[in-house]
Amino acid sequence: MSTQPVTTKVCNLIAIAAFILGVAMFSYMAVGQWGPGLFMVTGIALTVRQLLMGKMLDVLVCVIVFGAGFFCSFFNLLSRIFIPTLLVVGAVYLGIRQFFEFGQNKKSEAKQAKKEAENLLKEARAVHKQNEQQHKQF
């Protein structure tokens, strides 16, 4: 897993801005074909977000799913079968990825909690020693 170079809030903000600008530009330029444009705009926004978050495998999946959806919709190639299949494959990938990331997040959270507990225990021992020393002085 790559490190995230930008915060999630900034990634989301940039992705939303790219999506809104893309829809505005496409609605100005397109006359009758909304399908290809929506695939293109959504794919670009999601790809930019995943790229900024450092998730290269997700970038590849976004490019494949939305790029193939754009070309199928633009050239009217098997769009009734292929596009829903692509979207289902993308959704299944997201579900599987989220399931595995959830398990990894729980493990990392458990490690973090263990470290915090150890630090609290060290602090408690240090305070206890200080109290014992002060008690012996009296």
C-alpha cells in the first residue's frame, strides 16, 4: 500500500471540483450524447482522487472500467451488455478491497491501541515511582 501524499479531505475536494468542472464543460460542448461524457468525467474525477491518495491499483481499475465504458458508450459497442458488466466488476472489486482493507485497519487499530496502552502503563509506573519516593521522604 502506498503512502498517501495528500489528505483525504483535499483529495475529495479536488475530485469533486474535477467532476463539477467536467460536467459543466461537457454539458456546454455535448449536444446529444451524455453517456460517454458521464463515463469520462466520472472516470477522470475518481482517477484523480485515487492518484492523489496513492492507490495505484484503484487508478488502474478506474481507468479500465471508465475508459472501456466511455469507448463502448461512444462507439455504441455492446453497451447493453458490456457496460453493466464493467460496472458490476468495478463494484465487486470495491467490495472485496473494502473487506480486506477493513481487516487491515482493524489490525493496525489494534496495534495502535496496544502501543497506547503500553505508553499509559509506563506513565502510570513512573507516576507510581514518584509517589513512592515522595512518600518515603515524609
